[in-house]
Amino acid sequence: MNTWLRIALVTNFAFTFAAAAQDKPKSKDGEKGKGRAAKAADAPLPAGVKEFTYKQTPQGELKLFVHYPPDWKATDQRPTIVFFFGGGWKNGLPTQFLNQATYLASRGMVAARADYRVESRQKTTPEKAVEDAKSAVRWLRAQAASQGIDPNRIVASGGSAGGHLAACTGMTEAYEAKGEDVKVSSQPNAMVLFNPALDLAALDVAAKWPEGKDIVPLIDPARFIRKNLVPTVIFFGTADRMLDHARVFADKSKALGNRCEVFTAAEQPHGFFNRPPWQEATLRQTDAFLTSLGYLQGEPTVKIPGDGKPELKREK
């Protein structure tokens, strides 16, 4: 069978599987959450995907699921992207970005999906998730020589709370894991953020977490906008209450000379990017953004389903 036909079949299966997985209700019970995590980890990996333990924590080991391009070699220097799932820092599994990782690997990137600590499974609060996200970026950079990765072209991405974590890897300095080699940077070279939580103070989340008043100032991206932030693209639905936070964020960042783009989907709610046709539309725009950075080559190959073509509006 033709190699690209095989990729198309695998990608089509992945999109169907992940869309179904994302529509299932999240467990509110800690033990059920643990069971679901174990089941996901034990499931057979798709072709071209390997599992690695990137971190040992007091609550257990954390995994990265790495997707490789079909012609990948360990001696390559590929651009790389790592995805962090959403779930309000409480729930979620790294299956969420299976579709996007599968597609970007078919386009030539190394694409990773990271697990991290959440309240339902590990009984932790968000600063541990921030620490884990930084550890994941650092692991990929430290393993560049064996993973065929260009250490200077690593992208952090995620949705909602996962988008917040990706932003923290590119912006905040607190919560670097003890014992890791801080000479290896945990900062990505670009960020792709899907309806991220960018202003924790405005969301008034501090009261919901133990020691939240101490944690929030250290992991609130809105407080760390500065010159020389890495290139960033942000996606939001116009029905999402956090969109205004992104607009203010982008205005402040661009005023300092940074590249920060915001694209919106009309009348779409939070999490719109998980569902067709918006999943494909945001993925196509992600492809265009990465191509503009020189991380990808050629035209996007993702197909947007349906007769009508959903349009993302560039706001910033």
C-alpha cells in the first residue's frame, strides 16, 4: 500500500477515535480517573508512536507519546511540537490531541502528547502541572540527539488549561522541577494556544486552590507579558468568555514588538477546536503559522469536512 495512503487511513481513524474520546464526560471521581488513565496507557499505540517516561514524581511516572514522521531518522533535526490536554487542571488525558499530533507528524514534525499531574488522578494543584509542562519541554530538548529533534525549533501547544500550561512554559520562571538540568531550557521557541486561560486573576481561581493566592501570581501569563516573547498564535470562539483576555494579551504583547496572532470562530463556545469542522480549520491555520516560521514546508494537507468552509477571522 502507498505510504501516504496508509498515513491518510491512519489519520482518518485517529480523527474519528479522538473525536469520540473527547465527547465522553470527564470523571469526577479520583479512582475512576485513575482507572481511565491506566486503560488509556495500556491501549495499543498507533503505528509510528512511541511511549516514554519523561518524569518521575511522588505521585507516579509521567508519559510522553511521541509521533514520528514516516521517513524519520534519529539523526534528523526535526521541528517538534508538544501538546498539553485541557480539563481545568482537574481532569483530562493526553488522548485529546491525538488528531493534531498525527497530522503534524504526517507533515514532517515530531509531535508529542504529554501527560501531567491533575487533581482527579494525582490530587495535585496547578503549579505541579506547570512544573510538569516545563519538564516535558526540557526532556524533548535534552533528548534531541536521540529523538531526531532540532532543539531550537520546539513548539508548546495546548487547549484551555493545557493552553495555560503551554503559555507558562514560554513566559513564567517559577516551578522548575528540582533535580533537572536547568542549563537545558524549558522554554519553547513558539506557542500554539487553543482557548488558553491567560488571565487567572480575572478568572478568580485563586480561592479555589490551596495556597492559591501564593500560586496564581507565579503562573498567571497576563503578568509576564514582556519583550522578546516567542511567536504565538491563539484560537478562540467568539462565545467564549475568555476571548477578551486574549485580545488584551495580544494587544499588550504586540505593543512590545512580539508576534502574537488571534483567530476567532464566530459564535463558537469554549472547546470548539475539539470538534469538526473547527478542529480541521484550526489545524490548517496552525499549519500555516508553523510554515511561516519555517517549521513546515508546502501547503497544508488537512481537509475541512462539509460543504461550507468555516472561516477563522484574524482579529490581531
